[in-house]
Amino acid sequence: MRIAITGLLLLPLTPFLLGCGNHTGNVSKGRKSTVTIAGSTSVMPFTEKLAEHFKIEKPGINVDVQGGGSSAGIRACINRTVDIGMSSRELKGDEKVLKEIIICHDGIAVVVHPRNPLSGITLEQIRAIYGGKIRNWKQLGWIDRNIDAVTREEGSGTRGAFEELVMGKTDIHDSTMVQDSNGSVKEVVATDPYAIGFISLGVVDAKVKALPVEGVGPKVENIKTGRYRIVRPFLYLTMGEPADAARLFIAYALSKDGQLVLKKEGLVPIDE
């Protein structure tokens, strides 16, 4: 097995526990309140962007955003060690004790190096690549060279959604390279002409080429119309009703201004 993990987020729950004492009741004038948020590294950069704008409106409230992955955020929320959990996959089983708030929708884009001549790909071909049946670009009509497939780590919401929406009952092959964030996957693909990966549509840029899937490009308008099908919700999670500061932050994320921030970042607002 070939595994390359770069910049792994080693986030034990200790920092979350240290933040527990800051959970807020009433937001008092003149006193600093802190909202602790942890979980999906896909949702994290957009939450940080929301926090920047929220701070302008509510300077008395600090927003502490950490990663760790969807599963870690879900566990931290269930354990009440954070105010808000972030997840980029649907909840399962006993995780459904949490309250789900959809803040937007995101497409999962299948990306290759800009020099890759492939103009599109099918779901069957994606499954075959990640399942280990297609291992050479020659099988897809290109060069006689091994495919360097890149996936996310176990517990990642992006991987969980990809497995559910694309892989179905086919397991991701053990030889697939593993990375710990959307950014890391993008960097591998951007520097390796023979790589393929999947990342949040919100972080796609000129460094990589997003492939149409089944003839449909991963674009916001195609997500809105339902033509592009590899789509998952971005979730905020709470254990019961959130405290005042957390409630205000969630309300901002769902507000017209908050949704505009997310839209500008390439995500699909909940009202579209």
C-alpha cells in the first residue's frame, strides 16, 4: 500500500475540552463570548470566512474554528465539547441525536492536472479507477502511464460523501494515495500530471482541471438544476438548542449576508 499523508491535522479533543468552559449563556454587553466550532476540513475554510464577516457585526463574540474532520466534529458535538460541529456528510445511526442545520450545498469535483487531455469522465470510470480496475491512463485513451489516484482519509466527510454518491458498494482500493484535506489533494493533483482526485467545488481553481461527469460540468448552475449529481450538504450540528452566541453565529450563516458570503466562495446557497 502506498500512502502519502502530508500536513496531517493531529487534533486531539483536548483543545475542544479546554474550550468547554467558554460555552456561553447570555451574550452580555461588554463581555467577550466565544463560539467553539470543529469538524469538517471542507466546511472549515468557509466557516472561517463567515467568522471574519460575523466579527464585524458582533465584535464582542470570538469564533474559534478548528478542523479534525467530520467524524471528529460530530463526536465533539455529541460530547458537548464544542458549541457547533461541522460535517460535510450526512449523519448516520446514533449520530442523528444531533440537530442538523444545512448552511449550503457543495459539489464534489473530480479533478486532474491541467495538462491532462481528458475532456470528461463517467461514474463507471471513476468507480473503476478508485476500485483498482483501471490503473493506466492508456485505458482511458491517453498515455501509457499509471494513474496516481488520490483520496481523502477515513472519517473525512468528503470521502464519505464520495463513497456514498459515487462508489456505492465498491471499496476504494488500498493502493490509493491518501491525503488529509481538500487542499492537500488539490496540491498533489496540481503538481502531478498523472494524478486524479476529488475535492470540494468551493476550492477548485486554475491549479487543477475539474472534469465533467456524465457530460455535465461541476458548476453551480448545474447543481441548482440537479444536472450535476455529486452534491452533498454542508452541515452545522448542535446538541440541543445552542447557547446565545452560537445561535447568533448560525443565524448569521443562514442570513442573506451570510449566504452571499458562501455564494461568493463558489457554494450553493440554501435558497437556490
